[in-house]
Amino acid sequence: LLAFLWLFYSTMRVSGDQTLWSGFGVTFILVVANLVKMVPSIVTAVVIHRLRSESWGYAYKVLFVVPMIVPAMVGLLVWKSFYDPAQGILNRLLFGTGLIDALVWMDGLFGWEVFRAGANPSWLGDAALVIPSLIFWGFPWVGTVGVLIYLTGLAGIDESVYEAADMDGVSWLQKFVYIEFPLLMTQVRINLILMIIGTLQAYGHILVLLGDTGGPKGVALVPGLYMFRTAFTELYAGKACAIGLVIFVFILILTEINNRYVRVEK
């Protein structure tokens, strides 16, 4: 199935709408990045679950609920200012700590031609930096909903399992590998499906950060944003519907792959 998908993508990348298929390539990169971003939420949930004090555990759960009342648009605008080349916190941090010198040295070593001495990196204005900026967006990648879902799964683990593990001298890492993570697979599977669907559909944050062109050279013109631009800027409603159907088919295929290969052992 994966070989077929790769063959299909390669064929359409050459013969089809190259803007659309380039967008799917960017989406694939973001899906892989978001897969890695699931790890901090799992680790955070496990740490909170293992707190001995119930009052502190409850307090941390409340702290993870509070950010949910902040409108998503506020967070996007904060991140947009974070990447501002002149006044953004990121560039100030790089120059204040001297990390920019390390980036300039690495640029000379690998030939990126992105970082230059004395120049502020334009994170959202340089085609070479747009995708890394989108990947870094949301750091430290601890999602409130994801943590709460994992905590629900961890709460279902019987205390006797931990007591038996302690009697056998199991380390904290072994508890995670052999007890907690396997019993969290139901929640991981749910979050994985939601992440794939959300990444394939998402374009709002890219629209706010980069505009409807997808940034310089259209490097971040993902299919969702391409559909939006086709429908509301170029006014080609039929083509936009066709793009939406292609996205729908890809969501179905990836969901089926997830259901087939991410199994939960009872």
C-alpha cells in the first residue's frame, strides 16, 4: 500500500497539478514532525500521573485546562511576533546568547546560505526557513487536549500493576516501556488519527503567519490553503471542490493505514 501511494504521488507530482502535489509533500513533512511532537505530551502525562501528591496532580491538570480558554488566534499572533526579524523574541534570544554565531558557522560548513553574520534571520520571509519555522511552531509541543486524553488512559491502570512492578524491582523507564505505553496505545491511536486529519485539513495558522500565498515562493502552500485560495481568491469553486475531494481521499487512506497497523493488544 505504501509503495502504491508513493508511486501514485510520484506520478501525479510529474503529470498533475504540481502546486497541489508539492503541497502534499509539505503536509507529509508536517505529519512526520507532528508525530514526533506527540512524544512530549505523552511524557508530560506520565510525569503528572506519577506525582505522589494528589493535590499537585489536580493542580497540574487544571493548569493544562486553563490555556484552552485562550483564543487560538491570540496564540497565532503571539507566534507571528515571536518570529519577527527585527523585534521578535527568537532573534533577540539568538543574538543575546551568541547562538547566531554557531548558526552562521554551521551555515558556512553546510552551505545553507541562510544565516549571515550581523543579519537578522527572516524566519517567515525566507523560503529556506519557512518549513523549519512551521515545525518549531508550538514549542515545547505539549498539547493540552493530548495530555488530558493520555491522563485519562493512565488513570485506568490498576494500582496493583505498579505494586507488582515495584516488587519485581522494575525501573521507572521499564514501567513506561512495559506498562504505561502499551496500555496507552488506545489513546495514542485516537490522537494519531486526530493528528493526521488535523494536519491534512489545517491551513489557518499558515494563512495567519504567511498569507494565502503560502509564504515566499509558495513553499508552504499546503492543500488546504491551496483550496481556500482557489475558492475565495481565484474564485474557481469547482477546482476547490476537487482539491477538497483529493484531501478527503488521502485522509481515508491514511486513517485506514492507521487502523490496520496501529493495533491495540487487549
